[in-house]
Amino acid sequence: MPCQSHMTAASQFQPHERIDGDSAMGLVFIADHAFNLMPEEYGSLGLPSSEMERHIAYDIGIEGLTRALARLTGAPAIMARFSRLLIDPNRGADDPTLIRQLYDGTVVPGNYPMSEEERALRLARYYQPYHDAVDALLDEVEEKAGKPPLVISLHSYTPRMQGRERPWHVGILWDSDARAVTPLLNMLRAEPGLVVGDNEPYDGALAGDSMFKHCTVKGYAHALIEVRQDLISGEAGIQEWANRLAPMLMDLNAQPELHESIIGPSRTGPVPGRE
């Protein structure tokens, strides 16, 4: 646990960054893993600095892609600024991988052992303020647009994991709400040469994750876009993918049926508020 002398430094660390845009558009970008930053008092959690440059610490390329998409579309965005190794905002508060002690073969010394006091501190200081900020932005967009927002979550994934090659250039993750997913998959599959994953390289059904917390329980249409990291590791790739995705997302945002609140089922279990 951080000592008392570090409390001032901790209070100065901003857990999220908002990119302002036209909230009346009804489109919002969310990036849970855009940064590999750590509050000063945590150092690098006992890891060599090189480990903080790996995919285990953040989604490589997603900060740049989020900024580019916000710029091209004019839509607002919000990004978590802390590394997923500190605490993962794309997990439910009770998820066993919320604070990882081992990730893709790397032991994280600063996360083991993990006291209940330290876990509660990270939840209160970093995790919850980020999610409160996401809620505030979504509420603002719904109010200014006069309709429920379309929410796009942005992530990236490593080209190989645990010895397995991942052939997809991009994947769309989702649970049970296909309203935005089906047309987005169709647009991506129409692009020559793209290998497009449907719930690849991960399954999008995860109780308590950001899309469940902010979209499924509110009935907001949404999609989670995963781009392979080697394709957006530099500025040229980021711009290429932003140029590809921006018109697709603007087309989606123009569809009235994606601005209706429909609380549907989840493959993970009961959805609060759904009869």
C-alpha cells in the first residue's frame, strides 16, 4: 500500500482523460486500456520498464486511434489513463482478473500479495472515478442528443498470445445486442483483404465489463472494436485505420434504430432492470 507521504502525488494523478466533441451527435468512444501510465508511488509495480511497453500494460495504438477517430468524427471520447496492471477498468469489481498477479507469463510483484485495503484503495481512487466519468459523459450525450447514444469501445490485441498466431486484422466483440455489430461486421468484411473476427480473438460476453456496465444494463447499442496491435503500432497505421473506421461509424451513427434503448438479454446471466 502507498505510504502516507505519497498521498499528494496520488491525488494529482488523473485517472481519466476526456476528449471533447459534439455531444449532440449521439456517438461516444470509450478506451479502457489506452495508457500504460502509473501513479508515481507505484513505480512500475516492481517490473522492468520494458514490461510496461508490452501489451500486458496497455492496448498499444489505442490512444492514437481514439484521438484520430474523435478528430475525424467530431465525437467525444473518454480514456482511462492508468495501466491495466494497476487495476483493469474493463473488468467487474468482483472479477478475479481485476488486479492481475500473473499476465502472459509475467509475474507482477507489486500486485502480490494484494491486501483487501489496497484493493479497495485502487477501486476508489482509479477504477470508480473512471467509470463515474464514463457515466457522466454518456448522460451528457443522451441529454444533448435527445436520444440514447451509440457507444463504441476501442481495444487492440497482440498478434500472438501463448504461442498462438492471431490471423484477424480486426475483431468485433459483443454479447447479445447485434444492432450495431451486424452492420459493422458487414462493412468491414466488404473491405478487400481484411480478415475480420466475430467475437475473436475474445468473446465479448463478460459480466461486469465496461460494455455490460455502461451499455447492456442501459439498453444502449454498442460494439467493441479490437484492432491487431502490429497494424496500429505507428502513426501511419493509426491513421489508416482511423480513415477506414470513421466513415463506417458515422454511417452507423446515422441509423435511428441504434439510438433506441432496448435492454435485452446477456449470455452472462441476468441483466439488472430487465424483466
